[in-house]
Amino acid sequence: METQKFEIISAQSNIDWIGKKVTGAHNGTIHVKEGELVLNDGKLSGGKIIIDTTSIKILDVTDPATNAQFAGHLASDDFFSTEKHPDAILEITSVSGKHVEGDLTIKGITNPVGFDVVVNVSGDILVATGKLAIDRTKYEMKFRSGNFFKDLGDNLIHNEFELNISITAKAVLA
């Protein structure tokens, strides 16, 4: 069994996020800090991705003052607590075909996640893409959640947010 390690190239990897609410949605980006993916016999078998929560950007809010206020709120304890928890970590625990199971740690809280991933290897470059739906309330992000607050009406924020992940990694020579 041949094991290959691929080191994530941060500058060529990205995560797009989408958060939905009753009246619409917001979207943005967040940077991949570092990590590695492991292949056994050419198939994804493990890995670890470290995400820089301090890098959260909002793309759909164009007014600078409103954008800064929103970004500050996402960084606060209502959401990601980026000062206390600058990293989120996704650790792959098992892979079956295209389906990945892993542990996602946000704000020091770890929960299992499952999602499908597509992996392409060309020479010593690996590109992996996947989409995760994350229930924010499992990570103590209860702000305007219908599970915890009643009568929010149009102010309700959906519990799930989406992460569209694209990772580029380079083979590490043994």
C-alpha cells in the first residue's frame, strides 16, 4: 500500500461560505491556513485542514462601515470568537468512496461531519473539492437561531451555513 502526503498550498486553496436568513443570504470567503491530505493507493484516506477564522470576509455587503460592523459581529462570541479561537480544524477520520467523515472543531468544540469530496491528482498536484453544511448551533453560535429564540420573524438566521471548499496541495517527497 503506497501512502502519499500532500501539503496544502494556502494561496491556491479557498473556502466560500454562505449563511442564510429569512430575508436572504450573505456570502464570503475564509482562508485555509495550512494542512495536509493523505492518499493510500491513490485514494483519499485522511488529512487535516486548519482554517484561519480571523480571515472571514463578507463579499455581498459593499458599504464599508456596514461590512466592518458585520465582520466584527462574526468575529465576536456570538459567532466565531476569533480572538480566543483563531483556528478551526477539520480532521478527516474515514473515507468511503467519495464520502468523507471527519471531526470539525470550531471555538474549541468538536462535532462529527460528513460530506462528499471529489479528488483529482495530476502529477504531484492534488485538487480536492467538497461542500459541507454545518449546524452553527452545535458550536455555541445561537444568535438569532429559531431553536433558542422565539418570535424572531424576519430576523431569524438559519442554523445551517454552507462551506464550499477547494483545496490545492503538492506532494511531499518522502
